[in-house]
Amino acid sequence: MGLPPTKAILLDAATRECEALSAMLAGLNREQLLWPGAYGWSAKDHVAHLAEWERTGRPLRSGKASNQAVGARGPHSRRATQEG
């Protein structure tokens, strides 16, 4: 499968996949959400991982530097300099 031809198609596909994942997760009970599966990760662990990627990916897609996207401070940032 190649890259989608437009951003709109990509975002539409991502939205459909998110909805499918939400529907699948809604059908799981607490035990199923916490059960360790592949490589010891539970469904809850996978969702947390996806949520973190979404949190850090949004600023990257808007053009922020990678260190800003994840909240990292470089040695020359204002806050790092003030903290000493």
C-alpha cells in the first residue's frame, strides 16, 4: 500500500481507524484491557502509547521542532538557563 495521494484522504483514513479502534476497545471489559498480550503490553498500554504519539505528533505536524514537541529543554533554553 502506497502513500495516500492527499492529506485529506490520509486524515480521513486515520479518523476511520481511530473510530474502529474505539469501537473495539469499547467492547472490552477491565480484565481484557489490562491483560498482557504481545510482548507483555496490555490493550491499555497500547492505547497509552498511541495517545503519547498523538500528543507529541500534533506539534510536529504543525512545524514545531522535535524537542519542543516533546517538551524537552535544550542546554540553551531560557528555562534551563534560569534553573541553573
